[in-house]
Amino acid sequence: MLILRRGHSGVRRAGRAIAPRLGLALLAALASWALPAEASAGASTKLVRYHGYALVVPARWPVYDLSADPRVCVRFDRHALYLGRPSAEQRCPAHAAGRTEAILLEPLTAHGAGAGGGAGGAVLPGAPGAGVAGGPGPPSAGGQGSLAQLLLPAHGLAVTATWSSSPQTVARALGVRSLASSPASARAAEAPPPARARAASAASVYTGLGFDACSAPSPGDMAAWSSSPYRAIGIYIGGTNMACSQPNLTAGWTSGETAAGWHLIPTYVGLQAPTNSCGCASIVPSQASAQGAAAASDAVTHAQALGLGPGSPIYDDMEAYQTGSPNTAAVLNFLSAWTAGLHAAGYTSGVYGNANSAISDMIAARGTGFQEPDDIWIADWNGEHTTSDPYVPSSDWSAHQRLHQYSGGANETHGGVTLNIDGDYLDGATVGATSIPDGTFVQVAGQPAVWLIAGGAPLYVSSWSPFGGPQPYTIISAQQFSSLNPYPANGTFLATSTRGVFRVVGGAPFGIRSWSLYGVVLPSITIDPWNILNISNPAAHLRTAPVDGTVVQGLPSHRFWVFYGGRREPSLPSTRAFSVDDATLAIFPLITCVVPNLRHLTVAQARAALNRAHCELGKTHRPRRAPAHRTLHVVGQSPRARSTHAANHRVAITLG
């Protein structure tokens, strides 16, 4: 039963009213309060009772009885008191970020559903029979600390409390002197349940439509949306600025939905720019690198609890901000450490950001020592179902490394279920289906062809002879087949019955002369040699040349190369590079600068022509006195037209 009682200057009145239930210890704590900012002198408060427990909150806070209205979204970016268990059918906005002072009380039998993204922590001091078992640290402790989860065993309740600038508000409402403790306990309070599921496979590229929602939909809603055009979904797995509760998001949910053919986009809402658009907990510029590393570590912990193992991508959600000081440097230092931390743990790094803030800053930082993410998620609500964007050069993150959020906050109904979503078009890393391991033979129901799964992609089986005779195979649906990778994942080793060994990078197989290049024989998948001999056939699911932007490192030379249009040019060292045999690299021609004829072109036209020819504009000689009204044109160039040079060779021009 829920009882509300209002009163002015209500701290002492409320204290006397609840003293018989909470005991002298809590009465003493209540009597010693200084009024919080939300309830300054003269402001009203209200007394709330739930399951025999009483607390005092500011009168302005709405109180939601979740059993009476299960569609209420439990979100921690607004002042509120929630009573009951967050419903699997709650209806949340497409996106919310940040945390403020809010409290959720739920029965212990429901605790562990992940209302705040974590498991129980401390027993509330001051309650009858309660003992202190630790608590969360301040918000600056490694990017954690804006959430505490506490137990009230005497009342059969669990408490999730969040705050922004005033942890004292929720502490006083709960009868606790302080929510602050050590950074170690802060991490424990934010950590998800210790249960582990079978780890998902490495990142898989998905190309097509997807959506993201603030709270993961129920399995029933996901099943209803199987009739939608979407096959990918963004899920919020944790972070100090994650606003919505996640009653559905468990390891069982992730394994069930990937098995159903959904691709997942794990997203972590960490610290934001020092001055940000959402009023969220922010990066301390002097601690940006340490906080980015701590965020990566925390994100990995959350991912592992959901069964998302090494190789999976995790995208940091960096909300919009004004570029420049103090934001740009802090964000770049944070994100560079984020990527380094994920890579050290074996995960793929992603960053979500506005096209004109985080994305633009990362583009400007390329080649400056900034450790760039593997994939980017561009927020640009232009309605375009593509990953091209005017803010992002076509050569940046071009090897199936982009996601695009093209719309936001729209209601859509599929299968009779309405959700509020952001719309996405993907051509980048996701967590894909885990139900078809590499080496499995499959056949699509009703079709005669047999395929072998290698690196998450189906390779054609023209005959059983390379495998020593007929093998068992699994019948899969057309939907499952369409969710497989278009090409084997980068780094996949293939072997043929004719003793050929290959490594797939950018969709193309690179031959390997000897395992001595790698120092050891590495695991490989035996395939039908038909796929290598018929590489241009779509059934082979291989490419004759790597996708544009693919970076490789040659062995034994250790030189780095990047591919465009089936040709290669020297590249800066990159953590995205996969090692391949130098002998195979020699098959691919070098990109060269064939100098075009620039005479009679303007400077802008000359620059464009040089770029198309893989050359660069060098020194420009202008006449000392040129009429202001006349457009200058090229009257001379060096070197001469049609001469051939290394890629990016500089060409000087003389104007007249």
C-alpha cells in the first residue's frame, strides 16, 4: 500500500511520524539533516511509505507506482521516485542520457533484473538490523559513482539511487549520512551481475537498417518487430550517464536475440565533454586519459556479463558539444584511451557522436597520434539511408566501419507493437548471430546448395570430395542466411584440400607461402578450393581485391599498406592492420601519380585533377601583379604532364 503525506517544513514532522518504524538511529539522522537544495527553507516535502518502509522526498518529485502503470519508463535523468519492479513492457523515449537525483524501490524478489545496469551493493545503514557493506564512490572515481544499489532485507526491498550534483539529496531521503566510499566499491556498485553466458563471436559486419531504443525491448516485442525492415538494434549496456533502466537486458536476452537473427550494437554512455548538451556528468580534462581507460574497463565488465566476449564491438556514446577549448582535447584524450583499453581487452572500439562534434574532432585528429576507433557511428538526422556523410571524407573509416543514425525519436509500429526509436543505417561492426559456428555446413530450407561457414560468411561447397565425402549439415532459414557476413571476418585463415593457405583481409584472400611468417601453425578452416578458383563468382563470398581503406602489414617487411580501387599505397602504422605475406602483396599494383595536363585550369580545377590522379598540389607561383578582376590559370607545371611518380607526388604550378 502506498501512503503519501504532504507538509511544509516537513523534515521534523516526517521524522516524528516515521520514528516508531525506523528506530532511534534513523530518527537521529533525520534530525541532523540540513535541507537539500531541492527543499530549501519553506519548501514542501512528502512522506512516502512502501512495503512498511518510509522515506521523505521533495514534494515536487513525482511518485510512480509501477504495478499500477507498468508502461512507465524508469529513467534516472529526471527527479522521480519509482515504486515496484520496472516492467518488461515499459515504454521509454528513443534516447535519454545523464543522471540526476532519483530513487527506485523494488521488491527483493525482483532485484537483479538490472534496473540500473548493476547488481546489489550495500545494506542500508539505519534500518533495523542493517549493517554497512560498502557503497559507491564519488562521480569522479574512474567515471563511476552516480549510481548506488542498496538492500533493505528487513523490508524485502532493493534500492537503486542515482544523483548528479547532489548525492546528499538521495542519501537524506534514505536516511544515510553519505553515499561516498572508495573507488573500488564504486566499481563494485556499478558492476553488473556476476553471471556469465557463453561469449558471443567476434564482431560481424552488418549492412542494412537498424534502430536503437533507450531500454531494450522485451523478447515478445522483439519477436513482433521481426516483421519490420530492421535487423539490428542498439542496446545500452552501462555507463555513468546511462539514463534508462534495463529490466530485459540479460545474457539470455542477448543470446536469444542474436540466435533469432538480430545484430546488436552495444553502447556505453560514459562521461561527456566538459561542457555538453545533456547536462551530463563530464570528463575532468586533467584526468581524461585515466577516465577513458576506466570507462573501457567498466564497459568490458558489463559486456562480459551479457555474454558479449572479446572481439565484440562496444560504442562509446559521446553526446553533442561545442568543439574547441576545453572540450576537444578532453574528448580526444578520453576516446583515445577508450580505444586503447578496449583493444587491450580484445574488444573492437566504436564511437557514437554528432557529425559536427565528436566525429569532426576525430577526423581532424587522424595522423596526430590520436588512437582512432575501429568504427564510427555518425549522428546526422538527414533521413538518408546510407553511411556517406558530408562531414566524413569518403576515405575515412571506409572498410565497412560506419554506422549512421539518420533520424531520432520517432514512433513506429510493427507486429502490433509501437516503440519510440532512433533510425540507423549500418555498414559496420555489430555483434552478430552466435548460433552457427565456423566450420558448420548449412543448407537454406528448400534450396539445394550447401555452404560452409568460415569467418561468419557462407562459402560455397561444389563437391563433398574436398572433405572426404558427405558431411552432416544444418538447415537454416533464409533470414539466418541473410544475417551472415558478406565476406569472412578480417584475419580468418582458410586452407584448401590442394594445400593452399590464405588469410582473408578486407574480403580478399591473401596467399601464405609458409607458416614460418607467423612463427607457428595457426588454426584455419578447410574450404572447397572452388571458392579460390572462382573468386569473382558471388557464391564464393570473397573479393578479388580488398575493400577500399583496408590496411595491411606485409611480412616479413613489416611495411604498412592501404588499398584503394584494387591498388595499394604506403600507409602509416595502424592498429587495424592485419599481417599478410609480402609475396601476395606484390600481386597488387602500386598506386602511382600520373601527372595530368594542368594548363589552362584554375587552381581549384588543378587541385581536383591532381587528387583524381593520386598527386598533390605543390608550390604555386603567382605573378607579382595580377589584375584583381581576372581569374588566374595554369601556364606552367613541374613535373611535366603524363610523367609517372610515387603516389601523392607534389606538382608545382605557375599561374598567369
